[in-house]
Amino acid sequence: MSLVDQYAEEFDRSARRNGSSPEQLDIEPAEHQQEPSLPRIPFKPFPDDCLPGVIASYVREVAVSIGCDVTYAALPMLSVLAACIGRSRQLEVKPGWWEPSVIWSAIIGESGTGKSPAFDAILRPLRKLEDRMLEEYRAECDRILTTEAELGKGRKKEPNLPPMPRYSVADTTIEALGPILQDNPLGLLLADDELSGWLGSFNQYKSGKGSDRSKWLQTYNAGRLVIDRKTGIRVLIIPHASVCICGGIQPGILRKSFSDEDYDSGLPARFLLAMPPDKITGWTDNPMPDDTEYQQVLERLINDRTPDFNLGFENGTIPDSIQTIRLSSQAREVIASFKDGEKERLVGISDPLRASWAKSAGRAARMALLLHCVESPESDRVTGDVMQRAVVLAQWFDREIERVYHNLGVCQSGDSELLG
């Protein structure tokens, strides 16, 4: 029995102790990771026990207060945590294979299902940290301007102000993103409650936006981004453009937003997708949870990046202080077993699903990096337990993405035979 299978059994026992039945959980041994035979794939609860304690408690309490599924809070949470880590850490799965701390997530649900309140509860602490940072930045700029005015009366030279630090952006174009990334080379979070506008911009070929898709795809792997601009600096080059994404979208809009060109490019395959069933709830006296501990986690991740981050970097360069995290022997065994399962899982399924599942091991590695940085920031080795939980999360997303594709009609005829 592999370590993944052993952990699946232990997680089943834990679920029983917590009052859940094994049938509600999505933990499957690697050799059994085949597409379900049901005509319509049922939803399985998100395995929030795999998250760090503080994070798991917060997303559960948010869900209870709003009356929505816990996935509505957990999904954007993964992107927020990954963005706070940013380019300060990367995971070496093996020599030549590195995964950055970049997660793209999209929660799918109709209006009134709790997407927006849950999204706001997850983003609010980060926005408070960003507001505080911007206040400090403005105060520093005022100090510089005052000093320059006193020392340089009569001089026409503009004062040299530091770059504006940012943690997040909203709906934006790739051209507008370039200068912000150049000033913040450790990465950003694109957080948009409604992703439809951002997705729709890729198909506007008449206005030249078609090339934006390929540039955004570079940010998923923290790759080299080159932006040709019409004004100012004509060419921006960001060596490691890292952008996490989170947001929501309605099912009908999603069907129209992902074009054939998007699927061919692999854009949907990069997203963690989830479409929990609607929960119709009435009044609840449960208040929104205190976000102090959650905010402290975000603040610590940001402070762990590099002491010079808020000062910006020249020419988009990143200091040598970025840490490479490696796998313990047990963690390597777990992800190797999971990766080996691809040989069976990727046979006989449609291209969109194959493209997504082919990234599953990489997603597991990214989530392992996230769990590690939250729980063991002083260590440079991912433990077997962390990797096992990351694999359980990756397995859940594999199944849920399959369910989303099937329910939205993305699966082709070859898949329907496997799905029954």
C-alpha cells in the first residue's frame, strides 16, 4: 500500500470521527483514480481538514455565518495565501522541476449562492494590510517631497519617489499590469469578484487583446513577461512575472467565456475550479468570524518575503534571498506515486480534461509549498504529511474539475462512456 493510500485511509477515519461518511470524501488511491461511472457526477465536500488549523477554522466559520458551502471560502483562500508567499519561495520537486507559489482559482455559482460575501471575507484582511501599507507609503512620499522642497527650492528636477507597493489588483489589462509588476516583482494577486470581464477580454481580437492570453499564461509559471507599450517606456521586461488569480463566475457565463482558443491554449487547465451545489438557508445568528489570526498569517507570510520588498526593486530584479524549498524523502515518495498514476488517469479522456489533469502533480506541489510556508516557515524541507495532504487536495480538485466540465458540457463523447 502506497503512502497516498495509507493517508487516504487515515483521512477516512478522521472523517468518521468528525461525523462525515467516507462516501462524502474525495480520497482515492492512485490506482483507482478513474472517472466515475455516474451519468451526473455528485459533489463531494471539500477536504478542509487538509488545511492548516487556523485557515481551516476560518473558512468553516465564514461558511457557517454566510450559509454557503465551505468551498466558496476555501478556494479564494488558496490564491490569497499563495500570493502572500509570492516569489519569496519556490519548490524544487526534483532537479530541473520547480513550482512557484502561484494558484489560479475560480468559484462557480449562481447569484445569491454566497460567492460575494465569502470572497469579501477572504479578501478583507489582505486589503486591510494593503491599505495600511499604502498609508505608510504616502507618508514616506510626503516626507520626501517636504524634504526636497526645503532643500531644493528653485530646482526643476522631479523628486525621486519610491515605487508604489501593491499586494493586489482588480480587473486590469496586461499593459496596465506591467508597470505594477515591475515595481512589485515578488508577485501580485488579481482578485475580481466577477471574472467574466477578465476572461472576455482574451477573445477581443479586433482590439488586439488576443495576444493578452499568452502573456497571462506566462504569469502562471512566474515566467518571463515582455510587454510592448504605446507610451512611456516602450518595452517592459519582467523576468519572473508572478500573478495569482481568484474570483467567481456564473455557470452560464463560464460556458460562454471559455472559448475553443482558450481550451487549446490551456487557459482553463490552469484554474482550480469548483461548483458547489446551492445551499438555500434562512436566517442565522452566527456572526462573521474574527479575522485577526487569519490576518496575522497573511502578514507573517508577507513579512517573510524579503525585508526590502516594500521598497521595490530596480529593473524588476529579485534578490538572491529567494528560498528554494525541497522535498523530504517521504514527500518525494508521495508525489512520485501520485505522478505515476497519470499513466492510467490520462488514457481515454477528452483533451480539456487531459490538459487539466496533466497539471495535477504540479498543483499538488504548489499546494504543498503553500501548506509548508504557513505551517513550517523555518524549515527548508516539505514533510511527507504535508505532501500527502496536498495530494488529497489535488485529488479532490481533479474530481471536481471533471464534475464541472461534465456538468457544463465540456466533456466529449469519449468521456461520456467513462462517465456512464
